[in-house]
Amino acid sequence: MLISIVVPFYEGKSWLIDALKSVYEQTYKDIEVIVIDDGSNEDISDISYFSDPRFVWKRKNNGGAASARNLGMQMSNGKYIAFLDSDDIWHKNKIEIQSKYMEESGCEWSHHSYYKFWDSGKKSLVDTSSHKGKVNKQIFTSFRVQTSTVMVSRKIIEENGILFPVDYKRGQDGQFYRKLSLITELGYVEDLVGYFRMRGENVGFNPRVLLHNKYQIWRDIKVEPEQVKAIPHLTKAAYSVSYHLWRLVYGENLQVSKERSSGYMLDGFLYLLPYVMLKLSSKINK
């Protein structure tokens, strides 16, 4: 049974080599590894793993990780697709354990817990075992599933036209998960962990990016009555507030960067209310 592995790459060749090494050393061997070079300035053609016919790479114009993953999915041939970010690392039994779980459970997508790790050697376990079954509500509050832990049925993606949204600066994976969660339940694989590299400034703490992300999500789902109906009231209010605050202060055409803006204090003030509402909703709806 062929498993496809999609790896988007933009920068950090040495980290990519580490990631591919963790794939090469997998105990499960029936794999195809699709590396999408998203317009990087680094030459990766000389990476030794590409001499293995199971490993291929394709270069494209820069369009972001979402577009790279989408292209990788389109090129894939496996029954299941696993995602690996180019700076993350897998346990050597990852594909063997997770593909077996998928086959035996019959679930269409699954994930596992992971360690956040730093180059200093520090690491911290992120236990995501609570994210399983019907997760559509969780996705809107506190959903810690990490892309490099996910394996999904290629069939369900193709039949439902599910892609990563290319216009999102943040949270492309969340929208991908949301569409899957409307169709099928999420499986959790026990006794398996991955390794998520922590580097640089975490975009998760950029209030303008966070506010804009909530604006985009509400813009996209407010026309989906069944989806809106399923969201807890306080969560719904937080996204609606974010949407209206963004339109009022910034309009609809502001280009958002992942870099911290000059109006950081204003951004933080604007995001404070929806942030508190989401935290409360997360506690209430546990």
C-alpha cells in the first residue's frame, strides 16, 4: 500500500535534510516523497535523498505553503497522504503505525501528539489526545493538531475537493481541518509522537495576523448556515466581532504580513476582546 508524503519547502536546507532523513529511515518502505520547492533561493537539487527514486522534488513560483501542499496532493498517488513540514522530524515508526491505524480503524484522517523542540535541546510534549471524534467545534477555539502529524485519505480529499486555502496568511491548516471535520471524524493515534521545531518569532503571537485570520474565517463561513449553527454562541460572537473590527479599522484590502506591524499596540487592543471570548468559550465548551 503506497503512502504519499508531501513536504513543502521555502528555506532552511539543513532542516529539510534532517526532515528527509527521518523519512528515509522509516520502517515502512512503500512510500513516495514529494518535495515542493516553493520558489526558494536555496538549491536543494544536490540533496542525496533525491537519488532514491521514491523521493522527487518539483520547483514552483513562490505561492506559500498552502499552494505547495496543494500541488503535492495533486501529484500524489498513495492511498493516504501524510504531511511533513520541512523543519519537522518524524519518529521512524510513524508511517508504519499510523497507516496501520488508518486501515484498522477505517477513519479518513488521523493525527498524533508531538514534542515542540528547540535547537538548544529543550523539548516540551504537546498532548493532543483530546482532539478526536467530532472536532468541528474544537477547531474554532483551541485546536493544537499540527500539520506534520496528520495523515488523510487521498480519496476523501479528491471526492470533496478539499484544498488548503492559498489566501490565508495563517491558519491554512485549520481551514483544511474544518472542511474534513464537516465530513468525517478525526482519529487519534496513541503511542506515537512527532517533533515540531520551534524557530524565530512565533507568528501565533502577532495580534494583527490573528485578528485578520478570524476575519477571513468568519467571512468564509458566515454564508454556511449549517456550519454557523454548529459553533458555540460565544465562539461565534468572537469571530463575528473580529470580522467587524477588522472591516471597521482596516477595511477589506489591507495586505497582512507575518512581521510585527508598527501598530502593534493598537492590534493588541483590538484583538483583546475576541481573545478573551475565545478563551472563555474554550473553558465552557470542554
